[in-house]
Amino acid sequence: MNRRYTIEEFEKVVDRIRRSYNDSILTTDIIVGFPGETDEEFEKTYEFLREIKFYKMHIFKYSIRQGTEASKMPNQILPEIKDKRSKKLLELSDKQEKEYLNSYIGKTVEVLFEEREKEYYKGHTANYLVVKVKTNEDLNNKLINVKLISVDNLELVGNVI
């Protein structure tokens, strides 16, 4: 796809970010099924993503866009192969996101609360993790410390301190 950097260069940048910033969260966009992508290349990508542990991956299946160089390339990938590869990466993304969120259990974080959803008030941490607390109090637009106690549907649950 004409990237102008190597995997090794990318890994060095990720390592530098993680060493320099506490609780940094990295996400990525991945296209599966680009013309010519072999099973071996996909597996290499999968292993790289498993090792680098992005917080979240946004997975897209390649689709032909008329007028692009890729639309003219041979070895277009079959839809069922793109579906299989996409599903595998989505499962990895969910697994890694849950692992990351679970690493926060027991920690205290500062949360900016923004919305009520049923019996919960929801907000975000400085690194944009969703946190919810069960309360009748109006927490809208308040910055509050929260002790995290669990994960529910890829959202952190906590108690106001």
C-alpha cells in the first residue's frame, strides 16, 4: 500500500510514545483484503497487531474504488476471505481492548462526566476511556475522581471518591 516506513520504524515510534506518556492509548485503522494480500501476509499482520497491543483497531474490508490503482490490480481478494480476516481481527481487537480496560481495575482516574444513561452517569478520562458510575446526582460537566471497580460492555465502571 505504498507505506513509506518499515514495521521496525513504526515499532520504535510506538515504544517511544509509550515510554514518554503514561496511559497512552493507541488505535489504528486496518484494511483487510487489499489486492494481493496473501494468507502469510495476513498472518504476519495479525501477529504484529497481537504483539503491539493497540487499545482498539478499526477494521475495514477493502472495497474497489473505481479510478484507483488498486482497482486495477490483479489478485482481488474474495469477499468470504475478507469476511474471515475481518472477523479474526475484530475478535483480537475486542480481546485487547478488554485486557487494557481490565488493567485499570483498582485505579483512580479523573473523569469528565457528560451524559446520563439510565441509572448511570457517563464520562471520559483524559485518555478517552469511557467510565460510568451509578448515581442519582447530576454530574454533568463535572470533573471527578473515580475508583474503577469493573468493566461492563467495554466501559469502565466505578465509584465516585
